[in-house]
Amino acid sequence: MSALLQLFWRRNRSWMLAWILIVGLLSAAGPPTYAATYLTDQDRAAATSAAQHNAATTVLYGRLGSPGTPGQMFSWELGTFLTLIAAVMAVLLAVSLTRRLDEDSTFELGRGSGLSSRTLAVAAVAFLCATGFVVGLACTLATGLYTGKINGVDWAGAGVLGLVVALTFTVTGMLTALIAQLVPTSRAAASTGGALVAVGVVIRAVADSGPILWLRWLSPMALRSVADPFMLDRVMALAPALIETVALACVAVAVAQHHDLNASLLHSASHRSSRLHVHTTYGLVWRLIKARLYWTTALVAMGGMGFAYLGSATIDNARTGRIGGGLLGAQITGTDPGTKYFVYSGTVLALVLSAVTVTLVTQTIRDENSGLAEHIRSTGTRPSALLKAYLLVTLASSILILTLTGLATALVATSVIPGDQVFGAALHGVVDQWPALALVIACAAVVTAAIPRAAWLAWLPLAIGGTLTMLGGVFRVPDRIIDLSMFGHTTSGVAPTTGAAPQLILLCLTAAGIMLALARIGHRDLA
Amino acid sequence: MNFPDQSLAVEANGLVKTFGSFRALDGLHLGVRGGEVHGFLGPNGSGKSTAIRILLGLYHRTAGSVRVLGLDPEEHPAEVTRRVSYVPGEVQLWPNLTGQEVLDALAGMRGRYDPVAERRLVDVFALDPSRKVRTYSKGNRQKVILVAAFAARTDLLVLDEPTAGLDPLMETVFSSEVRAAAAEGRTVLLSSHILSEVDQLCESVTIIKDGRVVESGKVAQMRHLASSTITAAVPVGRRSALFESLIRLGIEVPGAFDPGTSETSTSDATVWPLTIRASVASVGAALGELLAAGADSITCTPATLEDLFLRHYEVLAR
């Protein structure tokens, strides 16, 4: 069993550590940010009252309790994102420990080495539980350190929030581990798990908006609303989630014991008579990633519309001077909070889309490692063809996704936010992020071409750039350092330097990076 | 399609490839004549796949020179691979595409394939191309790439362990397709561990070990140069005289000096089973001595490829 747990850890540790670090950083950055957002207690009370009566924020984050201390606000808003991150991580890890191991024959090897299917399943659920505990602990420790320093933050609340995050992780993880055995592929398992998380979010939103409070008991994404950390700290309300975790784990193990290798209860269509009319690597790459791009477009556009929907209250607070610091204050205060809000929301969307583009460009390395690139190369394509195809499709798709998202955001914004230039500000706030996105893509291409064995380096520009732009102001990082980030340099952006010049610099750097990557990949061996 | 004048379709001289401190190829020489089926043999880790990847321009050589179809694959990788069909040792395909979609994609990107040949090959290899790749067994994935390789209008087929995962019936189909390709004038470089397959299909072979060539040439010629195995039943009373004659011919006689083989041994047997190995120069004389000694049931078997190959198999792990 311990050898299995070590194997699980070795196979997943890099991305798991990154995600746990994100949870820790968000938990550490959250309380001081919310403490600094509002200039006076009156401003905070007014913002709390506005949020309590705003249907959009209730749909997105649930109900904000009174008096709206920084601890409560942190738990209410950022806590929602923390549980979402935990749920998505649980889905990915559960699939990785179950269906994916079935697909890559690891289970077959294990069974052939004398391990029972029960042992394999128990190891998977034990690993999920342990990871959930660590994620929750990271959240508790990072938040609890502000006990006594920030109003409303104490160890009890931090512990309850950590427990909420951990149980959200374990319930979602166990549910996905069960589902993964019923569906035919790891992709289907991840999609179904993701869909269940989305359904959970919708149930929570309906429960809080209704209000139909009993509905909250049906969704793992409503645990934060149920326990109410930093206010009521209802630990016992989390007991059903603990029981659910144990019950789902038992069912998952029981199903695994009666589960043949590579078998599934549900079957997808395994036959198709269509032909594939592609004549270039571009066509093939588009065919391979188009489904991912459709989903990304839908989710990013929905995110943009959500931001626009939420924007009226936030912009109103900023215009009336209630927001003076914290994350929001650093991003949207100034002469034109409306425009800055859209640049801020556009930056967040660009960060999300950048993460998708990094996975797309580095797919070249995974294709080389799996042998798929060999097939493409041996049809007479140039050594740079595959990377070039991923680059072009990603660059073109990203500008298209940003434009569609910008239009969707602008349409919603004009209907909920008063003002003459709302449409243009909302559109530009999103679309103007493309040069930053292009540079992230170019950096990923350079890593792919030059150091394919260190693919994780492709994430560094995004991580550093995103952190500087989003948190640089909060942590009083000098402007000249924040300016080094590629994000936020839009017409009227959140970066210290804005306008056409930085955009031009970003595009020049992008062009240089792409040329360097394409020149380099022809001079190295297949990974 | 034919490679002109039977000149070398593949020529590698002093090929060196290092990965850090590991020397995968150490001065490899390889010559494959146009239109021939050439076996490329060697123990695991001997450098066959590395050499093949250099031939296709997938790896860059550390030293040496390579010409494939008259071109340097490092300088002209696309021009070379456009004229080469390649079947890699480990076949992974896009799981969400069907077999037909994979064939379409590979043919579409190459731009040179024979749709009629593709349909025929799909039939003879008994492939269901409408199934998604993720439902395929290893053998079926192999079939997809074999169909793509044979259906492409190329001059050279580079096949790295191409029958791994195929059932015996499909191995027969594969052999006949290789022969058909050779009959059309296409050159085939066949890397395989199935020696009987290489023995049947290849006119010449190159055997490598530790990144260096240990034997190379026409299979018939290599057989001719290697020792033949002779077996016979020798009358017990004539053993000693026969052994002396054979030893004078330079033939090693196993157990010649064992006490049990002398005429005074107490065994009741009237004939003695004998197995010796004789070089091509001494086979005739050895057979003459056996006949003179009144030996019965005499057989003479020329060296098999397995005999040639197995003596190079004892290698250290690399």
C-alpha cells in the first residue's frame, strides 16, 4: 500500500504542489486584502449592505452575513473560489488515480504483481483523503496566521474554512472516483466530474438566491454557505459531508472490486464512419483541440458576462470612494473606475485563458513523448511543423475567444451598467489583453523548443506576470517591477504603464520568441 | 518509384550519436541497396532505433555522415521523410480518432498515397477502420500504421519491429506485402527480432551490437562463411580413427577425449551419435571421412541466421 501511495505521489506531485501552493497563497493574500479594501467601517458596512441586496453577488458567492468583517468577506468571496479550486483539483486527481491508471495499464501491472483491485481502490481513496487534508491544512494555516491581526479572523474560523475546503475536495473526489469507473474514458470521467461541480455550483446559487436553504444540503459546493466560517463556525453542519465522503469511498471501493480492467458501465460510441479531410498539420491540430477550444470559449465568455453582471455594484462603490485598498482598490480605483474594472476583469479572464494556451502549446512536448509527433514528422512535414501548428491555432483561437468574450461582456455590461462608453470599455478591457496572451504563448513555445524536459518552466511567465499584476499593488511592489509583467498594459489598464507603446513591445517580444522557438526546434532531437 | 541503378538507398558512415555520456552509436556503418529488403538486427539497446531516427532526421547525429535516398536527412528532413514510410517500434495513435481518420490524416499530410491500395490493405489486414483508436488492441494499432506505410507512395520503407502484436496470419500478410513492395522496386529496411521473418524476407542483413556493426552482408554469403552443422551415427568401433581424421582437418569434435567415447567403453550401443561444426572449406572432407568410417544418417545443415545472430547476443546491459 505504501509503495502505491508513493507511486501516486511521484506521478502527480508537480501539479499537486502547484495547486496546493495556489490555495496557500490565496488564503494568505485574502484576509489582508479584504481588510484594506474599504477606507472606513461605514464604507465597509455600506458595501456589505449593497452586497447583501445584490442578486448577482448572491448568485455567485451566496449570502454575505452581517456585519461583514474582512474575515467574513474573505470567506464569502475568496472562499467560494477556494472551494472551486479544491473541487476541480479533486476531479483531476480522482481521474488520475482511477480511470487514467486503468487506461495506461498501471492497474494491470498492479493486478499482475499480486495487488487486489480492492487494495488499488483503497490506496486511491486514501490518497484522495490525504490530499484533501493537506489542501485544507494549507488553507487553515495560511488564514489562521492573521488571528488577532485582522478583524473577524480567528483560528476557529480558519479551521472551519479549512475543513470546508478539505471536505469539498474529498466529497467531489470520491464522487469522481466512483463515476470514473462507470464511464469509458478518463476524458469522459473528467468532463462528468467537472459537470457535477458545475451542477453543484448551480444548486448552491439557486439555494442562496431562492432562498431554498434545504437545497444547500445537496451540493458539496455549498459547504461554505452551510458552515459559515468566521461567523457561525458550524462544524457539526459539516458532519453529513464527512459521512458522504466515507459512504462514497466505500461505494467506490466496492464497485472497484467488481470492475474488470478497462471495463465501464456506460459506453460511448466506438464506431464512426466519417472521413477526416485534413491536408496540413494545422488542420490536424485544429481537429484534435477544437473541442477544448469550444469549451474554453464558452467558459471564458460566461466568466466575462458574470464579471459584467457583478460590475455595477463594484463600480458604484469605487466611484463613491468606498473602495480604497486591497485587491480591488489596487486594481480599480482612479479616475475612471468603470474602465479599470473592465480591464481588471479582462486581466483575470486573460490569466485563465493563458493557462489554457500554455497547456495547448506544450501539447507539442506531450505529442513528442508519446510518439504521436513521430507519425506527423514521418509524413514529410518539417521539424517545426507541429509546434508551428499549435502556435498558430492557439494564437488565432485566443484572439477569437477574447473577441467573443469581449462582445459578450460588453453586451451584458451595457444592460446593467449605466454610462456612455460602457460597451467600448468592456470590449477593450478584454480584447486588449491579447498581446499579453500572445507573449505567454511565445514563452511557452520557447520552452517547448529549447528545454522540453523542463516543460513546467512554460508556466513561470504566466505565474510571475499574473502575480505581479494582480497582487503587486497590494504588496506595494515598485511600479517598475509591476511593469515587467505582460498583463494589464491596455489602453487604460491596471499596469502602471499603459497604451500603445507597451502593447507594441509585447508584440515585438512575442515575434522574437516565436522566431527563436521555430528556429530552435529544428535543431534539437525529438523529445 | 525505383531507386536508380541499385545504388545505395541508405548509406551511413561512421555514425556516432551520444546522449550525454552515453554513446548509443559508435561509428556505425550501414549500406542498403535500392530495391532490396535489408534486415537490421541487434540485441535490445544496441542502437537500432536510434540509428533509424537519425536516418529519418528525427535525431541529429553527433558525428559521421548519412545519405537517405541521396539526401542528408539532417539538412533535408522533410524531403527525406516525404519519400519514406516509417513504422515506429511503439505505435501510439490519437485515441479519439477512428482508424480511418488516422489514415486520412497521415495520407492528407503526406499528400502522396494510393487510395485503392489503402482499401485493399485495410481488407487484407482485416482492419475495422470505423472503430475509435482507443478501442483498438496493440495489433490493430500496428495494422493502421502498416496500412498507412504500405499505401503511401514512397521509395523506402523503414520498419522498426513492424510485426510486434500481429497474429501469425497477419505476419504472413505482412511478409507478402513486404515482398510486393520489394517487387515494385521499393527499398525496405526491416528491424526485427523475429529471425525467421528476417531470414525469409531479407537478402542482406546488418547486425549491430553496442552501436557498432558486427556483421553485414548478403544472408546467403554470411551463411556460406559460417560453419555448417553435421550430424551422423558413427559405428562404435570406428570412432577413434574417425575422430583423429576429423581433428587433423581442424574440426573440433565434442567429447573426443572423454573416456566414454573410447572403443573399450562398456556401453552396449553399436553406433555413436556425433554432432560437429565444420567450416565451408572442410565440409566436403568431413563428409568424406564420415562415409569412409561407415557413418549412417548423415545430415549437413548450413548456418541459420539465428546461428549467426545469437553469438552476438551476449552483451552487457546498456
